[in-house]
Amino acid sequence: MRKIFVLLILICATALPIVAENVVYLTTEQFKERVFDYTKEKEWKYKGDKPCVIDFYTTWCGPCKRLAPIMEALSQKYCDKVIFYKVDTEKERELAYVFQINSIPQVLYIPVEGQPLLLKGLYPQENIEEIIDTHLCK
């Protein structure tokens, strides 16, 4: 009976989606298409029509793992106002280099107009909501 229970748990766990429902995982090329093409532009100009939040993370980072459900919850709360992205810094080393991501997590808050804000570290959900409300959803 115990073996069957363990087997059912393993089957269910593998059936769960790996990608968060409202958070989009970006590659370097997608970043250039959707956010900013730093290879062609000298001055910052966001390409999107909604503000966005980009979570720079790695899969092995403890604070990054704690930030993931917060970002998912916020992506649901702000689904009509803000786009939420994730960038795996180990897979997208060029982006990590361009944004000088030398510690993780780091979160980039990008308004439609104006300069982005890059913050290092894990913040409580309330603080992130305040940043989004004041910097992105004015």
C-alpha cells in the first residue's frame, strides 16, 4: 500500500507544470524582442506596452525559491497591469553579464516610460507590492 502511495505522489508530481502559470520565462533573444535590444540601442527604451517585473534567478538558490511563489502570487494580483518574467542567469549568461547580476535574486522593475529599477535580494511581498504600486502602477 505504501509503495502505491509513493508511486501516486511521484506520478502527480511529474504531471505538475514546471512553468508558473502567469510568469513567462525569458531567453536572451526574447528579452531583446520584448523588453530592450541592448545590441542595437544605446539608450534605454522599453518595448512593452505594460510595465514588467523581471526576476533574475537560478534553480539552486534558496532565496530565489522563496521568491518564486511571491512572484506567482503578484503575477495573479497584477495580471491586467504588469507582465512578470523570469530569467535563469545560468542559462542566460549574456543577460546576467549585461545587467551585472552578480548576486541573486535580483529583480528588475521596468515602467513603460522612464528608467528601470534593479534591486538585489529577497524582499517581503508587501515591499514588492509597494515598489510595483509606486514605480510601475502610478
